[in-house]
Amino acid sequence: MDTVGTVIIGAGVVGLAIARALARAGQAPVVLEHEAHFGEHLSSRNSEVIHGGLYYPPDSLKARACLRGNALLHEYCEMRGIGHRRCGKLIVAGPGQRDALQRLHDNARAAGATGLTEWDRDTLRREEPWLAGERALFSAHSGIVDSHGLMASLAREAEDGGALLAPRHRVTAVRCAPGDFRLEVATPDGTVDLACERLINAAGLGAVPLVAAMEGFPDRQRPDQGFAKGSYFALNGPAPSQRLIYPLPEAHGLGVHLTLDLAGRARFGPDVEWIPASNYHVDEARRPAFEQAVRRYWPALPHGALRPDYAGVRPKLRMHGDPYPDFLIQDHRDHGLDGLINLLGIESPGLTAALALAENVAAKAR
């Protein structure tokens, strides 16, 4: 059996950010990724938005990690030449939604978000005349990022620091004891056994199933999760704005919003579809519902202007049967297994928060 110091399971943006942080601290990890390439799931199937920390309860882990991650991500992209843009975000309120918008603004300020400006109807008409809205909240620190370029840079820095990235390596079993973790790993050449002193579970959609399969892990700390699929439809023709345009948030997501890529092309999404297992098929039959959602703030959306683009799946965490809306980072204080860190429920704003989550985990690992 091969023995190493630290193993990270999962080479999404969070796993790669942790690998980079540990490698820079002299703790070069082995990163096991069951896909052929890094970032195949949550990290690349999202809106690529850099969030401004508006939505999350003050002092929640999501709020803290989003705000810290926003600052770190902008700085990192500027230093490394990674494509990104501070295009700003508008959250638009329609008739009867003024109080809801105010509550969102109050929450954002309480959480520590900055760069916020209220727009009245006249400002909206002047700046975005195509929009149907009564008021809006503008977030100047929101933007977009090239998620693939970001992950490629993190992977390169991790490897330069001594980390080993192992694609097509799927963990099939874990036996846990404090400071001693035994892994069975399926590789292209067969099954291998691997032992490590520190194990970091950053497996995204697979993180909760991995905890469920851990031998020696306390049952009371095993979470469950559902799958919320979000589809995206691309816009045929020029984007009506070069800002991000959001409705007010919904119960399980941020609403069907207009987001942009770095070339200025527009797409709309995601919606919310509860599914029993992960899949990425975009159903053409969802187009009418998308058109209806978009026309609430863009009444002049041309008929037939939307086409299916791609889909992502978000893990929705549950603990003891109840929804757990925050990020969850479990360490020895939770489960009693020194050396084990589980990152669970890392959905939006995980891309924005990745570098801050890596700081958090690196501190725990030390």
C-alpha cells in the first residue's frame, strides 16, 4: 500500500484551490479526480458569475466565503491575466416587489457587501431602457470569470508546488481512523490501495455519497442531498445589456437571469428542476417557461430567440432530514476523525468562494 501525507478527492475549482494552497504551504497533496479532466461538473456548468455576497445570511459561511472570495478572485485574476470582467449586476424589482428588494439590500449590507447602489425608475429607464422594472439594486463588485482559465491556472500552480493531479482515479471505498485513512482507488490500470494521514473530500456532487460510504464515520454526521438541475438557454442575437440582470431570488435559486460570457454573448438561466440523479440534458420543452420568466423583465424578448445551451446540477444539502442552506465544512470537531475534512453542499457561490474556502481548509489542515 502506498502512503502519502494528504489526499484531496475532487479536482473541481475548490479542490484545485485547496491543492494550490497546500502546495504553497509545503504540503504537496495528491489530487484524485474520477473524470478525465478537472472541473467537469459543478465548476464548469454554472453562470461563471463572480458574486457580490448579496443573498446569504449575515455571518453564514456562504456570506463570509463569498465576500472574501470575491476580493481574492479579482486580485488573482488580475495578477495571473485570467479573463474576467467587473460588469456589475442589477437585481430588478417589478410591481409590488419594492419591499422584497429593500429586504435584500438590508441583508446585503448586514452581511458586509459593498459597492451597492439603489436605482430608481428614472435611472433604470436611462441606463437600461429595455428593462421592465420599478427599482433595482446595482452591485458594482459582481462580474464574470473564465472558469476554465481559472482552474487551469490553479492546477498549474498546484503542480508547480509539487501536487500530483491524478485524473481517472475514482475512490471506491474509504476506511477511516484518526490520522489514518485507507482508500481503494479504481484507476485505468486496475484497483490500487492508498493510505494517507489527511483526507480532504472536495468531490462536489460526489462528496455526500462519499461520506455515506466511509467506514468508521459517525452516522449522526452523515448528511443527505437532493439534486437541483438548472438549464440554460442561449440568446440568438446581440445581448440587450453588458451588465448581469437578475430578478429577485426564488426559494431554491436566484431566478432565471441574464448572464454573459467574456465575448459579450448572453444566456439565460438557470431554472430549478428537482431530479433523482444527475443528468445534463436540456429539455427543449422548457423553452416556453424560460420565455415567460425572461419576459417578466424583458417584455420585448423576440419570439424564438432562445435555444437550448447547457445544464448544471446543484447539490442541495440536508442534515437530519432538514434543509441545510449553508456550506458545510466538517472537521475533527464534528466527527472525531483527526485529519478528515469534508466540504459539503458547495454549490453557488462556490466558484466565487473557492479561494476563500481554500484558505479555510489550509488553515484546518495545518
